[in-house]
Amino acid sequence: MNEARPADKSKLRLSRKRVHAMLRDMLRIRRFETKCAQLYTQEKIRGFMHLYDGEEAIAVGVIAALEAEDRVVSTYREHGHALARGMSMSSALAEMYGKANGCSGGRGGSMHLFDSEHNFYGGNAIVGGGLPLATGLALGDIMLQAPHITVCFFGEGAAAEGEFHEALNLAALWSLPVLFVCENNRYAMGTDMARVQSVTSVRDKAAAYGIQAESIDGMDVVEVEAASRAAVAAMREQARPHLLECMTYRFRAHSMFDAELYREKQEVKEWRKKGPIVTFQKWLLDCGLIHEDEIAAIETEVEQEIEAAVRFAEDGPWEPVDSLLRHVVADRRPEPPEPVPPSGKTVTTTYRDAMRASIMEAMLADERVFLMGEDVGAYGGCFAVSKGLMAEFGEDRIRDTPLSESGFTGAGIGAAMTGMRPIVELMTVNFSLLALDQIVNTAATLRHMSGGQFGVPLVIRMATGAGKQLAAQHSHSLEGWYAHIPGLRILAPATVEDARGMLLTALREPDPVLIFENVILYNHKAELDENAGAVDIERAALRRRGKDLSLITYGGSLHKALEAAEQLAADGIEAEVIDLRVLRPLDDATIMASVRQTRRAVIVDEGWRSGSLAAEISARIMEQCFWSLDAPIGRVCSEEVPVPYAGHLEVASIPQVPGIVAAAKAVMGERP
């Protein structure tokens, strides 16, 4: 285990008032955690709970160096950070009870304490999950020219996570003012760091990215505060990341579920003898900076605060069950854009160029909008959508990223939380799986977990679908997966009008929006009105009227469905074509109105049949329109096979016009 290098404590001026505050703050955390453990055994607090006993000096020392507008990102062991930052005990404890008067309205619990008033961006249950978020908060501040510091707490176990390396690389690359604070308590859950990481010095790992880093005694509150103040002062002077590896020890188990079989009780007992409160209190007494009666007064004050917090939590109301769906998305959303009258003049354009024009218009209209992703600059992204935009807007707003999807997606989330309006481009939908943690565990959940305190107004674009002979790993259609996730809005523009307008509307949304652009559409040409602008992202679109059956589809399959409808018309079958456009939330009203009229439906979905979006729509039709149906619902989906490379096999694996026609005729009662 690497040894701590002592910080220069001589530069920290300590008054009696300050050292008394240090001791009081550490005692508040320790006694609060002791009470939480007691309440847990009484089953007043449930779920995972990770206590901060032994690490109090770090929270108190680091947060003392911050200003009110600086930002704090925490981990699942965040009670101490929250209290040191200014959250009331009552608010924290009520949250851990799950009460409506908790800091997150009972929606976050022990691992997800949030406090927007104190710029506390919450705990994160995913190891290392807060690191990209912190880089994004700092990125947003840099782009907004706001002189703030972001502090990110994490444990030494996170140093093995990819998000640790991605975040540190981005912070160093973009000179972001993030103070990374590693609370190295020697055990990642129940495993000694030396057993699972080949390099045990987190300081050295940071230095490998060119980040100024030091290892300090995390059990010495004076040393921690001195090092933190020096780091923060340097960062305010010149925006650069800094890392403090605080060598510490947790006195309790990893969580209340932990049987603690990995260390001897004697080891813990020896560490308690040199704990931060014991040593600091003894030093104060030896130096005559505090007296026993003053310590007793502090302890009495803390106990009274804890008793008041318990009463507050015990007496607090439960959130009404009828408010269950609150804070999944914003309570208020912007009004849909007003339709712009057609000019009567059109231009021929491609889907790609329409999307580029949309990005350009958004960036010209709002300086907060920026695009980032892999090769989005001179290369223009994988499908050349942003080609030429770097020359127009510069490297700051057309921001090339490393190959680190989780890192830069998380950075986009953080930047959005500062007030920026990021457009994150994930080169292809399969690469989005590398960012799944940030999309699902952070972007989609932050509003809910924080009880509505924080939103993520982020747009993520990605190419999806097959048809380019890109083989199995680059031909996924995973939009149905994402449509399963509450907190996200999922769009699938299939026309040049929607390519031009959906992004503009999405950038006004208070919650994350994912836009899926089918690869076969980029070269699609059509006429576009010169007045084309923002479009509605609430409703499905009726693309063709018909009376005999409804063809329901989206994205790249829309044009196949329209072609199939023409062939069916030649055989006397008039098919109505519904373009879903919005995959979450689905526009049930438009779907059901069509099905009630035609009394038959075929759903065309490029996703695999099992567990597909088509299955969800079929179930909804059965629930809402069963008595209107004259035939079973038909489905045309991709075959249950990874998409092959060979052209003829790829064609056979995904929905095509003949299959749609055959399915429609079967629903009409015609035998193949």
C-alpha cells in the first residue's frame, strides 16, 4: 500500500473557532452514523446503507475548502459529505426513512441524498459512476465561464473502473477544474486493493494522465484541509484537475449487509485507536485549544440535533401513493412548437443534410448548444452528419472526444445539469452499450432520485439499424430496449422533415432525449419546405390513409411500409400507414384510432421479435382495442439471428416489402 505524503499544514491558519468547528463537524457525522446503524437494526432504515465511520476528516477537510457555488459529487457512502456540505440532519434522516420530507422526497434513500440548495449532486450507487458526471459539471462551468470547482469523492475500488480512467483522461485533456478525492479505505467492498489491482497507488494512476496528484493522511483533518485548500487555490488560479488520495480506514462493514469476514476485529480495534476524532481531540486538549467541558457541550449539542432529526423523520409524512409517477420526467414541459405555414418553395435535400442543418440552426440560436462525440469535427462523425461544422463553430462547440463512450456521455449529463444544452453523438447504437450505465443509471434516474431537484436536458444521437453490410456488431436495432426505460424520451425520425425538426424540439426538453437515426436513411432524398423547422415530438404521424388495415412502423421501415401499401392498393387493399416517430412515450391515441377504424393491424419493427417494441404495441392494442379487431395482430420483425454480413442473408434477416405485404394479406384472411 502506498504511503501518504504529508501536506504542508503550516500554511493553514487555525483559530480556536475553526478547530472547534472541525471537531463538531466530525462528531456530527460520527454520531449521526452511529444513530443510523441503530435505526437500521430497528428496521426504520432499510436497503443498502454504507456508513462513513472513520473517514470523517476527509469530508470535513475537503468541503471546508469550497465556496457555496462549487459543486460536490459523491458516492453511495455520502452521508458525511452531505452533512459537511450543509444538508440538515433532519432532511438526510427523513430521506433514509423514505419520508416525503426527506431531501429527495423519499425517492433516493441512503445512497441518493441530493441537495440542490447546497450544490450537492448526490450519491451514486454505481462504483465510479459519479466520475464522468463531475467532469461534465466542470466542463459546463468552463463553457459558461463560471469560476467554480467540482469535487468528486470516490473510493479506491473505483480506480479499477473504466469510468475512472475515462473521466481523468477527459479532465486532463480539457483542463477541467475537478478535484478528484479518493477515499482510500483499503478495502473495495471485502477485497484488499493489493489483491485486485496491479498498481495500488491511485496517486500514480492520476499522475499517468498528467494530473497533479498527492497522497495524504486522510485521518488527519488538518492535513486534509491544508491539502484541499492548496489544491483548490491552484485550480482557481489555473483551471486544471487535481487528485488527492486520502489514506483512511472505515471502522464499520462495507454496508449493513456485510458479514465482514475479510478482516479481523483486532485490526479494526487498532485502527480505531488512531481514528481522526480521537487523535484530533487529543491534540486539541494537549495544546489547550479545547477543554473537556467544551467537548461535552459540543457532544450535547450534537445529540440534541440527532434527537430532533429522529423526531422529524418519525413524524414526517409518507409520500402519497397517487404521486408515484411524479419526477419521472419534468412536471412542466415546453409547449409544442407552433406549425410554420409552408412557404410553397421546396429544396431537395438528404436526411443527412437536414440533420446537419438542424444542428447548425440550434447552435446559431443558442450558445449553450454544443456537439460532442468521436470524430465529430473534421471527419464529421461516422456518417458525416456534422462535417464542416467545426470550421463554423470551432473546437470548443464541436468537441471531438476520446473513444470513451461512458466518459463523454456522463460528461454530457453533467454539462446539461449546469445549464448547457449538449448534443452527444454516439457513433453507432452498439457503442451506446458502452455508455449504458450513464444513460440508464444516471440520465434516466437523476430527476426521480433527487425528488425533482435536478434534471438532465440532454440529447443523445446515434445511428441504428441494418442494411449496410456492417455485420452483427454494427447492425443492431436497440431502440426498443431504450423505449423500456422510464425517464427517457425516444425519437425515431424517418423523414427529412423530422430529421430537420425533431432535434430542434428535443433541445427544448427538460429531460434526456435519445434520437435514433436509421443508417439506410442518411442518403434518402426528399423535398423539404424552405420554412421547415421544429416539429412536434408528442404524436405519431399518419403517413397514408386507408380503411382496410393499419401498418404501424417507424424509422427505416417506414418507407418499406409505404411501398408495401402501394402494392397492396394494387390488389384492392387500402392500408393506413402510421409512423410512430416517438417510441417513448408511445402515442396510443393515434394508434388506437387507426386500429378501431381499420379493425386490423400489422406492426413492422426492425428489432428482434422476442421482447420487441412490436410486442409491446400488440399488447396495448389487445388491451385497448380487442373488441374492435376482426383478426389477430400481425408482426413483421427481424429474424432471431445476429445480423449476418453477407448481403443476401442480411436482406433476409430484417423486414422487407414482400414480408410486409404477405403479413398484411394474412391479416386480411388471404392465404399465402
